[in-house]
Amino acid sequence: MPIYEFSCTKCSHTFELLMGLKDPVPRCPACGYEKTKRLMSCGAIRPDGIPKGSGGFHAPSCSGRGCKK
């Protein structure tokens, strides 16, 4: 499920919520007002792919067309 960012139209409180696409629009957790709007959020992108180092991550092996070596 994605994390959505919302803003209350009454008190301007901004909050994040993990929810499905069909879940109802949430109430403001600060004031309880029922009209909130979903904000445009930026996604997390890793330009270098999978991180390397002491975390135990390794680049995926590639076999086939379109493989960069």
C-alpha cells in the first residue's frame, strides 16, 4: 500500500497515511475535521539502483539482451 500525504482544509495540518486506493478520505488527526485533500508527493528514486556496501546488497546479475556490463 502506498503512503499518501494529506492536508486539512480547516487547520492546515499536514499528515501522512498508509492506505489503499479504495480507502475513504481520512479525517484530520489534529482537529477531526472530515474534509482533507491529498497532496502531490515526491517518490523515492535511487539513481544508482541497489545500494552496495556493508548492508549486504549486491548488484543483480544480468543475462540477456539490453544488459549493460
